Amino acid sequence: MSYLSQFIENARHQKGIKGSIKRKLFGGIYSALEAADKEYSDKTSVFDDGAKRIRDEFEPTCVNVRNNNAMIERLTSENELMKTKIASLEKKLKAAPAAVPTESAAPAAVAVPAESGSDYEDIDYFDFENHFRGSIESIKKSQEFYLKFFRDKKKVIDIGCGRGEFLSLMQDNGITAEGVDIYEPYVEYCNMKGLTATCGDGADFLAKTEGVDGIFVGQVVEHLKPHQIIQLCNTAYERLEEGGCIIIETPNPTSLSIYTNAFYIDPSHIKPVHPLTMQYYLEKAGFKDIEIIYTENSRPPFEIPELKLEGGENTEEFNKAMKKVSEMLFGSQDYAVVATKKG
């Protein structure tokens, strides 16, 4: 009901002197007011119907645009992957010695590949991440949350730089950053994109680097054994300048959804690291100012709704308990520990 309709209705049924006065004053124009209100309501109804038809007709277009955007992002990532592979093959061909044919050459032996025992040699991880982790742009967008911790930094090291999302984010914001990754195709791709990256072990690389005031370790520690994580934390504290910070992002084992979603998809994952364990490692390394952040952008879009019963016994207690269960099932799938070096 519009405000005009409500005014007319109230005036018609209002009792007492005020109602009588209103009816006498406005009695002659009630019909005009009602006609105007009806015309307004009819036009509003027509407009609402038209708007609904437009929304209904436009929605499939919106869905198609969203699907096309997702497909474009996926194809872009695959195209970048193919560029990296071609560049790698060209590099190997240039480095390979030219074959010199001889009449007495013995028949070529059949090469038997040695058992590598390394996930990074057995799986094309560039293709694997494009398939499962999401597009480069989507990951880069989610990492914008960490910008506030690095805006004033002079030299940032990205350990496990992968496809270079974080390095690209730093470059876009004028922050000097260098990456390191054990997987050579990632490093080749980053360098091809104009980003600075080195192939090697993160802790070893960090130990040889001077003037570091920021370290980012994204989705790495779940691939490491405890002694490697401890070494990384100790090295980070030693190499960071006063006031420098390290951010370690990793899957959150306090959210059970990681076990049915992402964690076991990656065969190189060893085991998740509990946030309190990660905090303990950093404290023992010397860090004092430590914060655990459960990232909102990694939270599944589900929750257990509250039970609403009027006069129901123990409803409040039940909802509190189910809130905890909901958080355990559908909490943030990633967490980040932010630690600052202070004297």
C-alpha cells in the first residue's frame, strides 16, 4: 500500500473530532485522491511487470557472460602454459649438442626412465594448478588482502612463487619482490612475464639474501616436513630486518571442508599444519607479534541455519552448538599467520 492509499484509508476510518474534521476538509477530494492513487498503483504495477520481464530476459545473458568470462580465464591460463612449454623446449633444443651421424654408429639403446620419486617430476604442476587451483587472475584477486602488510616494504621474497600471482600483485603496486620456487617451469614462466624468480629451495635462497623486510609463503608449508618448516621459520627470523614481517598462508585443518574439497586433490601435500602449531614454530624462532587470520574469501558458501521455534526449550543452546558445528564444517578453508620481527 502506498503512502497516499494509507493516508486515505486512515482518514476514512479515523474516529473522533480529528477524523470528522479530516473528512469534512478532504471529503470533496477523496475521490480525486483515490483516482490518482489508483493511476499511480497501475503505473507502478506496469513498471514492476516490465522490470521483471527485463530481468528474466537479461538473466540468461548474464549467466552466459559469467560462463564466458570463466572460459576466457581458463583458456588464457592454458595459453600461458603452452607458451611456457614452447619456450622451455626451445631452450633445451638450443642447449642440446648437434647429433653427428657416423657409419659405425651402434644402434641406439632404448632409454629406460629412472624412477624419479618426485611429485614435481611426475606431474605437470603448471597444468595441474590451471585445472584445480583456479585462474591466475582469481588467485591474484584473493591475495589483494595481503597488500596492506607489504605496502611499505623495500624487498619482499615470495617463497613458492608458483605462477607468479603474488609477484605480479607486488609489481602492480610498485613493491620490489623476488620469487623462488623448486619447480623450474614456474620460474621460467615468471621470468617470461618479466617477474624476477629463481629456481631453488626457499629456505636456502632466503639464507643467502640480504635486506629482506617482507616474506610471503603461500600454500607451501603443507608440502613440507616439520623440520623443513622449522628451518624456514628460523631462517626467516634471521634474515628479516627489524619491523619486517612474514605471512604464511596454508589450508586450515580446523575446517573439515578442506578434506572433502581441496587438500587431498594435490598428491604432493604431506599433511595440513594446525594454526596453533604454525604459531608455535614462529614463536620458537623468535617472533613475538603473531596474528592468525582465517581468510573470508576461502570460506565455503554454506552454513547451518538457525532453528527458530517460538517458545521452544533449549533453542538458544541448540543454535549455539550448531553454530560451532557449522564453523567446523564450513569455516575458512585457508588461514594465514602474520608474524612481525620486533626487538
